[in-house]
Amino acid sequence: MSIGDEGWPTGFALTAAGTVAEGIPVFSRTQGIEGRTTGSRRACASIGCPGWFIGVRWETGQMMYICSEGWTYDVANRTVHIIGGGEISARVVSPAPLGTPPLPRDQWPARSELTGKGWRRAAANP
């Protein structure tokens, strides 16, 4: 993934409003957990970090903002993949244990129960 002038990954298109498209698939470091983008983005809040947060709602039910310093965007497949930090947190600036871990699988909601941004039925896989 290459980085553009503003630190935003090149090839990762933004909406006319300057946000991320809602519903883009996001995959955990081991590819075992799927999330979806919520449409939000903002500069990373960590001092000195050049990255960007994007909102992700994981199939675990957890909602978080992950920093582009710990994820990559696959332009060809229009997917985001966690490459650094924790399994779903993509935290690279925090000390171990590298962010919030995923909930145990027995605490995940059924996919049919996932609602809200990213998992709305209207948000088809891009």
C-alpha cells in the first residue's frame, strides 16, 4: 500500500463527503474475524502518528477505530486487512497487549443480529 500526500492510502477511494464507503469488508490479522467499515475516518489521535482511523464494526459486535499504520487496503479486492498490532485493533503505538482483543466466539452475536453502520442490510459488499 502506498501513502498519498495527506498520509491517506492511495487507491482507497473516499466518498464525495470525504468519508470511507460504508460496508467495506475488513479482515483480522489471522483472517478469522470479519468486520465492515462504518463510513467514518479521521486522523489518528496518537501524537506523532501519520495514520488515519477508520471506523470498523466487527462481527464480534465490537466497534472500534483502527489506525492505517496497522492495516492495509487491497485495491483489487476492495478489502482492508489488519497487518499490525492486535488481532482486530491494528494498534501499533500502544504497548502490549496491543489494543482490545476480540471477544470470545461464544459471546459474538449472530450475523443476522448485526445492525448499524457497516452491517446494515442495505450495505451490500462493495
